[in-house]
Amino acid sequence: MTSGAPVRDSGFDDFLDALADGDGYYLECSNGHGSFPPRRACRVCGETDLEQRTLPSSGTVETFTIVRVPTPQFEGETPYVTAITAFGSVRLTGIVRDVDPDSVERGLTVEPSVERWDDDTRRLTFEPR
Amino acid sequence: MQTVRIAGVGLTHFGVHPERTGRDLFAEAALEAITDASVPRDDVEWVHYGNFMAELAEHQGHQGPLMAESVGLADRPATRHENACTSSGAAFREAVETIRAGSADVVLVGGAERMNNLGTAGATEALAIAADELFEVRAGVTFPGAYALMARAYFAEHGGDRADLAHVAVKNHANATVNEYAQFQREISVEEALDAPMIADPIGMYDACPITDGASAVVLTSESYAREHDVDAPVVVAGSGQGGDALALQDRASLASTPATERAAETAYDDANITVDDVDLTEVHDCFTIAEVLAIEALGFYDEGEGIGAAREEETTRDGPRPVNLSGGLKAKGHPVGATGTGQLVEATRLLRGDHPNSDAVPDATTALTHNAGGTVASAVVHILEVER
Ligand SMILES: [Zn+2]
């Protein structure tokens, strides 16, 4: 896809660095709307004064799917589980690791983590607690 | 403000045509629309074109002039609109606005998509980029996977199951049997749908639209042009609306509803000065069976959580009180992404004019609604058509 040294996505990769170090955070406006970087304005109300808040260390799986037909980037990894997980007022989407796909259920408590896939890509993952 | 009329419509066969270029597909549909309109090609002043993935499928950008050129209109203003699966729905809305604003009297609008030359993996990758690259695609979200996330959230919130969804697929396949433009002109059973392989649980193969090549086109004229040139154009574009939402599902208030469709529908109903009860027939964006359920709720036909049983209860079937997707829908007619929006408008026009093979299901229909959605409904376009009999 890309050639040469990988170029970071500023904001997003800084967020993944922090999450990998166990220091996950999200952004919040004064109206309590949460979001993730890169973000200059609240996605709901447009406020530009966004505070960094600590991301809860675990979250609850709200919905998930077992993907069996992948994009080329995930060839050979099927079936895998992708879930949307709520961490208080914000949600994140990630791949659930260390689990039998058929045993995943809504309400499962997971911790977020970051997996290095190749030189260019990292993936947000969840591990059951 | 100028009233906008549909003077002519055209479609290619929707199906597996990997060898056909986008320009060839579009030219076939556009020339058919111009012929159907009986408007001199030279009178077309403007071209609006919808396409999603030609950069990936054909290594082709700058498609506006290319498509205008394909029908001998290379010197006309021509713009390509990209809005994922709403690309040509959005192009149609721009075409309507162009005439309403008095900027042109005759506009050619359509869309095309070449997908099968990419193969299943390549098409899956191309479709996935309608989602948020950083927060969804890198987390393994595919197009079917995204709707699977919504389907499971819907079941959890409102109930319903895969059998309810199977009835949507069965209905749309039944409607497509007489549609010569459809990819699948064959019936399926609920059992077949439930037994089909899973793509992304709970979305199975028969919950998903196929990978489709095809094109669609419409010739629009102003009221004054139609009158002056005695154009036979009984169908009026009475209402137009568009709505938006966060691109990533994780940023939506609810994972089991589609407010972008609600916003588009409200605008379109107001624009047409009608209510939901005036709608006689509907073409909705059923890229997946759950998408039809979400659409008929957001359009106001059903309360939230009530649309899941509509097909099973035969309320939205061909002979039901509120037929949905008489064309066969994206499920059976096929989903050449950039051609789908204007394709729905072609089908709805023919259903209202009485020259569609399923027109006999709605002989007294005067009002049609089309609903075109992008990605997981981060964008939605709704149009209202009315026929003068
Ligand atoms: Zn805010």
C-alpha cells in the first residue's frame, strides 16, 4: 500500500501509544460529549475546548460480529470477532483476542490493548478480563 | 422555483459484467435514458454522475468529464459525486437543485459501478473504505460486519431474529423474478436463507446484497422546458432531502437506529408537502436485510422496534398494504454501489408510469419514495416522486 518509512497519523497514533502504555484517554467538551483524537472540535456540539480525560481501564461489549469474509488485510485470520465496547460515555471498536469466537457475548468485560500488526499498522484489541 | 420532471430513464442489466468499463456501462444507461426522454441529446446542459470505487476498480479519477464524453457531451459542465452508496442519490439531488435554481433546464444524472473485476476480497476491501479507516477498518470492520454489529444491537434492544430477516430476503427475491434488469431473477425460501453460510454473524449470505456491475441514468427537465417542447414526463420530483450522521458506528447515540434517514425523510416530506401516509410504494436501501428494517422505521412507516416483522407479516410484500422494494431491492436486483441511487429512481418512475413489470401490484399509486443510504447510514438521501395520471 505505502512505500518507504511508515508515516504516523498524529493524534491517532499518540492515542494508541498512550493506550499501549496503559494510559488511555479520551477527549471531552464542557457538555460531556466524548470523542477520540485527532479531533479539533467536538463531534456533537462543535466546541473546540476539549479536555483530556482518563479512559476507564475496562469496558463492556455492546455489540459484536464474527467476521468470516475478510478484507485482504485480515486474510488468514478468520473467523475473528470485532466488537463495539462502551467505556463509560465513549465507545471504541476493536478485535477481541484470547477468546473462542462462539463464546463472546454482549456484556462481556474487556480491557483495551494495542497490537502491532506490521510496520505500518497497529490494531486496537480487547482482551476479556 | 422550477418544478423538476423526469423525462426519461435508463438502466443496464445489474449483474456480473467484470469486463465492462464504467464508461461503457454509464453510456448504455444514459443513451437509453435520453432515448426514453425523446429530448435531443444536444439540449442536455449539465451532467451529474455518481460513483464510489473507480479509483480502486479502474484506477480512474476525474470521472465527470469522462462520463459526459461517453455520451457525446464532453463540453458540458460535469461533476462526479462520491458519497459511498449514496453517490448517485446525492448526484440526483444536485441535479434537482441545478434545475430548481434555474441554472439549467435539462440535466443528465446517473451513476455506474464496476466491482466484479476486483474479486470478492478486492470488492470487500473497496466497500470497507466507506467506514472510518482509523477507528473501524483497522479494527476489522467490513461492510457486512458493520451491519452485523447493528443487527445484533437491534435484536438486543427490540427483539427479532434471523428468521425475520430471512423474510425480507425472500420478499425481495420474489419481487425480482419479473425484473429483467435484476441480478437474481429467482425465488428463495426462508430455509435456504437461514442455511446459507455466515458472512459476519448474524449476517448470512442471503442477508447481503451481491457484488454487482451496472449503471443507471435519468434525464430531468424543468417544467417550462417540458411544456415548451411537449415532453411526455408525467413524473414530478416533488421532494428531496438529505441527512447525515457520524461516520463511525461507535460515535452514534444508538446502534439500532438511523437518524440520518429520519432527517432526510422529514426534509423530503416537507418539501413535497405530504405525510408518510401518502406514500404508495417505496424503494429502500436494503444493502443488508437489517437495513430495510432500519429504513422503514426511520422513514416513519413503523415505530422503532416494530419494523422487524413487516415482511414476515406480509405488510411490505408485493400485495401487502405498503409494498417495499417491488424492484427486488439491492438484495435481489443487485447493488452496483454508485448506480444504486438513480437506479431506485428509475425503478420508482417506471412503477408509477405503469411500464414496470410489477406496476400491476400498485395500479392506483400516485406517490413513490426512494431511500438511498451511504455506509452505515452516515448519509441518507430521500426523494418523493408523484405521477400525474
Ligand atoms: Zn460537545
